[in-house]
Amino acid sequence: MPEFNNASMAGGKDRVPDIVIITGMSGSGRTQAMHVFEDMGYFCIDNLPPRLILQLAELVGINTGVGRHLAVTCDLRSQGLFDELLDCIAELERREMSCEVLFLEASDEVLIRRYSENRRRHPLAKRGDTTADAIQRERTQLKEIREKADMIIDTSRLRTNALRNKLRRAFSELADQQLMEVHVFSFGFKHGMPVEADIMIDVRFLPNPFYDPQMRTMTGLDQQVADFVLENPKTKDFLKAWFQLLDAVMPGYIAEGKPQLSIAIGCTGGQHRSVTIAEATARHLERQQYRVSISHRDLPRANTSS
């Protein structure tokens, strides 16, 4: 079984497996991996005996064609459980459900440090054992499983974000842009700064429709207001630069494995300019194939009565 490498996974997969079985060394990051699969929408179960995988797969509808996927962690340090796993995989294939085994490992030095930092006792440690003794015992017991694994990831030097990114690229059917949920929202500075924004832009320098009596009670969702804002030369110059900035930074957030990104766009009251620019921003990101949602925080406070 070859080691995991970036080049082999850079393009993602045409079809991810129906079921992923996560196993490996204790302390190598199985819990963190499970959280990633949960974020990807997998139905996840921790520490499931292999003989129950098929039953669970049928229970959650893996074989019904609805596009659901299952991820389970299995503690496979027993030879009997390993035999169960091989039988389970064979039965899954017979029922036309694809399955891959993901094996996580780390160096002895890193595992010892992690146990020391967490002040936990290794689960295989016996009376009088050092942590190193327990790790070596576990490596021996997991040797056959490792050889049968479809993918091996060494987490010794991987930060949590890097592990998340590798798993998402390997086991998500989504394109890179779709791996991150983007929420664009407008707001009004006079109603308070948003605390949840990752990126915030102030568009109070743009021409304000509020000073036109006809548009004062309209919002940025009205075509007349949108045209007034967007057709202004100052807005056109701004949007060109703003979209170039987004195109430059968004791939970096994806590469860091960021699951969600909030973009806040503010004007004075959150009624005209910020709403229009937020809508334009969302449309631009959608054209780039990002998964985008949009809201207008302060629009319910707008004065829309004539």
C-alpha cells in the first residue's frame, strides 16, 4: 500500500466510496477525521464493530441511490475484528456498495508527545508498560490492517486544517470551490458592527440613493436602486477591484481547509448600497461555483413606508 501523497489526490475523485472505515494508531487523529466526515455530510458512527457496518449501511439507506455516505471508526487491534472487517468488505462489494479503509498513523515520537500532552494512558498499555511499549504492541497488531488499507495518512506533521483539507479533497464529490460554504450579508453600521464576519468591506463611499426622495423608501433589492448604485463609474471601478481581491483570497481559504466564510458588506443603514453590493458579490461568487447564501441583516429595520 503506497503512502498518501498530495499529487495522487490533487484532482479529487470521480466517485467517492459509499462507506469509509477509519482506523489506525491510537492518537493519530481518528476523532478529528470523523469530524471532517461529519462536516462533509457523511452519516458518522464512532467505534462500530465491523459486523454491524452492513446493517447500519442498509438502515441509513446507503444502497438506495439517494447519495448518502457512511463513515465509521473501528478499533481493529484484535485479529478477530480484522477477519470480520474482511468479511464485511466482501459482503458490501457483493451488494454493490463500495468501501475504502482509511488508516491514520503517526511517528512514535509524536504519539508519545500527544499522550504526554493530553495526560492520557495508552489504551493498550499494561501494568509496567511505557507508552512506547504500548505503541509498538499496537503497531504489530495493526500491521495486517495497514497493509490492506486503501489510503494511509501520516498525521505526524499535519495540522488539523491540513488533515481536513486532505480528507475533503479525497472523500468529497464537491469541487474545490464547493468545499467551503460562503455566506454574504449586508448590514448597517449605525446598527452595530458584525462580530461574525471573516471579511468586511465598507461601501459608504459609494453614491447614496437615500438622498433621492423617490428611492429613499426603496431598498437595494429594487431594480431602480440597484441600477443607481451599479451604474455609477465609482461603483464599477470598486467592483472590479473588489472581485479581483475575492478571486485572489478565496482559493487561499479553501487551501487552509476553512469550512465556512462570512463576508459582510456595510453601509450606513443597511438598506441601499450594502444590499446592492452584497447581491452583486453573491452573484459573482456563484459564477465561480462557490456555494453561496445571502442575507440582509438590517433590511427589516429599513424605512420603506412612503
